[in-house]
Amino acid sequence: MSGIGGIDGVAGISDGTDGTAFAMTVAPSFPVSPESATVRRRAAFSSSFAGLESHHASLAAASGHASRRRRKSNDDSLRLIDDLTNRPMDPLFSDSRLAQRRVSAWERWTTRIIVFIICIAVGLYGSAFVQQLHTDPRKTVRQNWASELESINAQFDKLTAEVGSLQAQVTDQSNKLGDVARSDTLTQEEMMNGAVPVTGEGITLTLANPIAADGNDDGTYHRDNTSSQVRVVTDADLQMLVSLLWQSGAEAISVNGYRLGVQTSIRTAGQTIMIGVNPVQSPYAIEAIGNREKLADVVSAKQQPGLYESFAAAGIYPQVSKSKSITLEAAASGNLSYARKDE
């Protein structure tokens, strides 16, 4: 049986057969100094973090480490073994030792509650900030403008009604005085100019945007017919139909309840069709007082085949209905500032 023995760093090895022994030199081991011994370690975020104390390495300690005996050898493996044996602890780790401190349960729970409240506050403010980033500021501006426009339109309608009421009072007072007799010519002119309400037989022509243009029911439209845009009823279509009715002897016309007078126009403002200063939306109802048979014939598919083919290609189908009695309100009239009666 082989054996190993050694004294003072020299080891003897025998193979147990003929007693022959070989000598092998073993590297001497050095004891670890107390200041390099391993201490109790704790994480930096442990409960003893509040008791952290600074232990900075001094120059004397550094020189002491440097003055320790180190084997003079060119063997890198022996140097590594010597470093692991005699200098196992890094100076920075030795400098980061923590002092033990006991934290009460009340302090620990108070800290947790405060941290929880801070996390909730940061989460709420972060969510509000992200939501604000995802909002479209232009949508708010458009909504404000739409509200202002509705308010202005309501005020305009109110003022128009007041003007009509005052004109009616003036007319009643003039009739009561009896000094000025109203002639048939004056009455006819007022009816033609849309200054007074009128009643008579006529027709109602209704046009609506195609089903594919339901998203544009706010009055917006596109003039050109492309693959990405849907053909809808435009101001030019309304102007053409109204002109045909005037040429056929219509005595009074209104669009969506707004009477056409001498100062009333059919135009667009942005992407909205306007009757005077009033916006209108699909469906568009054109009411005309006159010979209902003649008016219905002039806007029929028989008399306007090209126009009806264009409408049918876009999915627009005009509807004409005859009525024995249609009542149209007076048109809004403006004030004359520069026009004077010629003497």
C-alpha cells in the first residue's frame, strides 16, 4: 500500500512494494490574519441599511497588505493559490461592512405604507400624463368651435324671428292707420322677394347622400369621385335643381326649411353646404310653390336623364312628391345701408 508523509513542507511518497520513496516539495501555507478574516455579510438593501457605517481602508492597512510575504515565483498558478489563501477578502468588500441595527416593527410598517402611497401617486400621475399624451388637442378645439357656431346660429335664429315679428307689427299698424293702401303690386313683390310667408300648391324634391357616405352626414362632401372618396350631393347640385325650378315658374322655394330670398345664396363654407348663413345636412328637401305638374315634370328623370344617371351611379335617388298645400316662411332679410329709392 502506498503512503504519503511529510514534515515541514516536504512530502514523502512510497509505493509500498520495495519501500522506495520519492520526495515532493509542497508549497508552505500561511495563516490568515485576523483583519482579513471573513465577517458577517448582509445585502445593501437589508433591514440593517439604516445602520450603515463607513469603514474606509487606511494607508497603513494598505501598506500592511502590501508588506505581507509573497512567494517569489514566476508560476501564475502558485500566485493565484497564494492570493486566495492569504488575501481572500477584497479591500472594497471589507470596507462595506454594515453595522447591525434592529428596526422596530412600527418603523418598518410605516416605511412600507409611505412607499406604497408614493407608488400609488406616481402611478396615477403617470396614467394621467399618458392619457393626456394620447388625447387629440384638435378635437377639443373643433368641439369648442362647433359649440360657438351652434350658439351663434341659435342667436341668429332668435334675432331673425324678432325681426320678422317686428315687421309683422309694423304691417299691422300700417293697415290699422289706413292712410296707405296696400296695392296688389306691393304684395306680389313682397311674395316674390320672400319677405312674407306664402302658401300654395307645389312639390317637394328630396335628395340624400348614398349609404356609403353615412360618415359624412355632418354636411361634408367631396367634389371629385375617386376610389377613396364617395360622391355625395353638393352645392352645385342644389343650385342646378333650384335654377330649373325657378325657370319652370316656381314662385317660392326653400331648402330644408330656409326660404330663398333676394339675399339668400347656396354655397359652401369649408366642407359644409350653407343656405344663406344656415348650414344644412343630408337629406336635402327642396320645397317649391307653383304649378305642381309642371314643376314635377321639369325635375323628373325623363327631362333630366344625364343628371339622374350621374345620381344613380353614385347611389343618389331623388324623390319627388306633389302637395296641394305647402307653407313657406319668410326669408331672412338684411338691413339696407347704402341703397336708396331713386326719386
